Amino acid sequence: MGLPDQARRRVLVDVVSPMALWVLDLVVSSGNEQQRGILPAVGIAYAFLGYVPLVVRRRYPRAVFLVVVGHALLAPAVTATYFPTFSWWLGLYTVAATSRLAEAVGALAVASLPAAAVVATNVRDASPDHRASAFVAAAVPNLVLLAALFGVARWARWSGQRHEASRRSAEEAIAAERTRIARDLHDVVAHSVTLMLLQAGGAARFVRQDPDRAAAALAHVDTLGQQALVELRRMLVLLRPDDAPPGAGVASSPSGLTNLPSLVDRVAAGGTDARLVVEGEPRALEPGVDLTVYRIAQEALTNATRYADPAAPVEVRLRWLEDDVELEVVNRRAPGRRAAAGRPEGGGYGLVGMRERVLSVDGHLLAGPQPDGTFRVLARLPATRERAAATHG
């Protein structure tokens, strides 16, 4: 199985760049004042040995750097006609671009050793009258090159980290958006389909003995289907590209507490004795909190239609407190009616979605069976910006 194109290009760069620098190093060394001609075989071979380790510099940056620095420092003892120029520069760049600042600074200090050797050689070979100028002529370019190389490497590291952080942030945002869309789809589809199934089942029972009632139930199925389509179109609006034309979706706002009475009425029309009680003075909520309260009520009522005792009422209470809004949905479970596969009522994705919604707006959720045989969902969410900020802080 072949390597992907990106990996193949990376391997090619890792191999070609050291070999290209090896050839360039030979050219530079062959043209210096001491050599003035092609390097002898020992110099060529020794130079090659200094560039081979750089092929694996990405995998072992620090080890390879130490090897090429040692190779450079040993060069005068092996051959008097060659001293490495680019191998330890590339090694320094790799360490500085891939390591923490402390390790990068340490590598810079180590790289000063072959640089000092170059300066010392230039001073030694100069005449006594020109040694000061030889020192400056060798030291300044080496210092500038080392500083520039180190700076470029650190900038490359910072740029790469920033790009990676942006990529991770984008992936997290996409995952969060997918989760939010999945919750909305679950809420809309599960609620509407549950009520439609109940109405369709009622129509099937009454089609012979009470055709009018069956027709009313089927009409309600049609209404529920239309409402579900509207909800889904609203979600599709959120998925439209920013440059989509204004008429490419439904512009109406998503469901909220203003639609809570009609939500309860739809459930009641499906045969469940659902009742809404509002306590306190209603007021405007943050859009996210407003939608969260509605979705929690929708999911709780959907569970109630599945598992509640048909003879017992489902009570929905909306309490407006001083700094919070509280939603409570209580229903009595029918004997023997449980979620599929033995899971407790609301124990699937719906309850997980409710908890995630509540946490996203810094609220609290309690959901579970009660000692008196009822199932209770209680959500408390911040009703003001100040309350939300205090909770988040």
C-alpha cells in the first residue's frame, strides 16, 4: 500500500534537502581560499557522513543535531580541507522549530561551538595585523545567520501551532454544531412522530365505529406533519451558507416559550391529558435560554406520551422566579410501560440532549422517577444576563 501524496512529498523533502545541501557544501568548500579545487575523496566522504543523519531529523531532531555538531567539530581532525557549513544549520533549525523554547535556546548555545570554530579558524589563518578584522568578518555573519535562523525557526513553530489550534477549534466547532443539530432533529422528529403515531393509531381504532373522530385524528396527523416540516425547514435555514439568497429558506424564528401553550395543546389533542400552569410574571429571555426551555418541554412531553398513564394528567409548570425560570414536567408512569431494551424513561439520547442543552446555558437539570410513582423533569435556567454571568463565573 503506497504512501499518501502528502507523506510521499514529506519523505522526498527529508531526503532531497540534505543531499542538496551536501552538494552545495562541497561547492562552497571547493571554492575557499585553502582548497581552491575539488575536495579529495576523504573530504567528500566525510561531508556525506555529516548529511546522512539529517534524513531522519524530523523523527530525532535533538539526537541528529548533536551528531551533526559533533561531526563538524571533528572535521579538522579528519581533513584539513573541509569544514561543514550547512549541516548543523539545518539541524539547529529543526530543533528550534520543533522543540520548547528552553531546548531551542540550548540548541542555539550548542550551535555556537562550530560557529566559534569557524571564527577561530579564520583568525588563525589571518596575518597578525589582520586578525581583528578577520574576527569581525567571521563573527558578525555567523551571529547574524544564527540569530536569523533561530528566529525563523521559532516563527515557523509559532505559526504551525497557531494553525493547528485553529484547525482543532474548527473541528470542535463542527462537532458541537453536529451535536446541536442532532439534538434538534431528535426533538423535532421524536416529538412529531410520536404524536402522529398516537393519532394514526386512534384513527385506525375509530375508522369503523366513529368515522368523524377518525377523520379528525387523521387531520391532526396532517397538521403535525406540516408543523414538523416547518421545524425542519427552520433548522435548514441555520445550515444555509452565508451567501445563500434570502429566500432560500424559512425566515421565521425558531420555537420558543411563546409556542409552549400550542405545544401542550398539540399533546392534549393527541389524547394525553396535558395541562400547562404558569406561575409568576413572564418576561423576555435570552434566545438560547428561551429555546432550551421549549425543547426540554418538548422532549419531556414526548416521553410522557410514550410512557405515562393515559388516565393520569401530565402537568407542565412554568415558574418565573426572581433570577431564574423553572420548568417542571410531571407524569405518572403506566404500569409495565418502560423504554425499549429496559432503559428507564427518558434514559436515551433525549435525556442526554436535555442535560447538554441545560449545561450549555449554565442551568441545572433533575430528571428521574419519584417515590410516588411519577416521573419528574425539573430544569432551572438563568432568566437574566446577570444571573447567567454569575453562574458562569
